[in-house]
Amino acid sequence: MRALVRVISACQLFICAQVHAQSDDLLTRIAAQLDKHAVVRAEFAQSKQISGVKRPLQTSGQLIFARQYGVLWQIDKPYKVSYILSEEKIVEITADGGRKERLARDLPGLAQVGRVFRAMLGANTSALREHFDIEAKGEAGNWSLTLNPRQAQMAQFIEQIDIGGGAFVVAIRIQERGGDATQIKFRNSNGADTLSESERQLFGGSGKQ
């Protein structure tokens, strides 16, 4: 009986190792695919379900990811405001162009989400693995990732993140601690090598140049 148990355990370990290797291989291929563009532009629709509130908060707008600067999150509806999420700062840009800068450490929850966005859109698998245990499924043209926090600091704010995509990221779902959940869908994504001059001015001073 003990010999049989050891055989079964060995088989289970082998299967787990094979699944893990396949997941890592797929993650590498996904990263190579997403890494083709230094700049990604997309439209987004976001739905945030707040625990205890019946109707989710709906927002929509545009996202610009620039590997050199960070993420520019432009909300158009139901109000106009933009956020720049860089490594060191979070910048709020109001509808009249006013800018308010905060250090990332002052807004830890938003800063953590910003790190995930930059790592995922920038195909930085090392940064993702540093913060999450990752399970990849599917194939390069139609994949999904499940991210579970592996560090206490991240786990304070995020319970799980699910990401789906193909040539670009098409959907992100963030399950937060406390029951809140955010669903983001992207469309009309396109890649480029550089920012436009007006986009560069919006990012101005928010990241390393």
C-alpha cells in the first residue's frame, strides 16, 4: 500500500510539474506577443461593483500605455478626469488641465493596480511573478491568466486578478479584498513605436525620460 501511495504521489508531482512548465511556456509566448509595441492605445469600458451598492459605477474612455512613462488612464464618461500611473507618482489631470501629483506610497491601493497594469501591458513577467502566482491557460491567440497575490502587501488590496487577451489585453477583472470588483474591457487596441507630441506633453514629468 505504501508503495502504491508513493507511486501516486510521484505521478501527481510529475503532472503538476508538467502543467507548471506548460503554463510558464505559454506565459513566455504571451509576453513576447505583448512586447512588440512600446506604445499601446485602446478604448476601455469599466464597471466597478462596490460591496453593498446595487448599481455598479460605469466609466469609459481611453488608455495609453507607454513603456517609457507608464499608463495614462483618460476617463471621458460620466465625467472627465485623467490619471497617470508611473512607478514613483500618480498624477491626476482635471478637465481644465490642472495637475495634482501624489507619491505612489500615499495611494498604495491605486499604486498596486498601476504596477499590475504596467507589468501586464509591458509584458514584464518578472514583475508579475514577483507579486503573483500565475496560471496561464489557452494559446497565444486566445489566452487567460489568473493572478493570485504572493506578497502580503499586495494581498491587502487584491484577492485575485483575471486577465484575458490575444494580440492585446482585452479584459481584466480585479477582485478586491472586502468584496469590491472591477471589470475592464478593452477594444480597438493598436500598437505604435512612439507617442504623439500631445501625448508626450500629457505624460510630461511623470516618468523617467
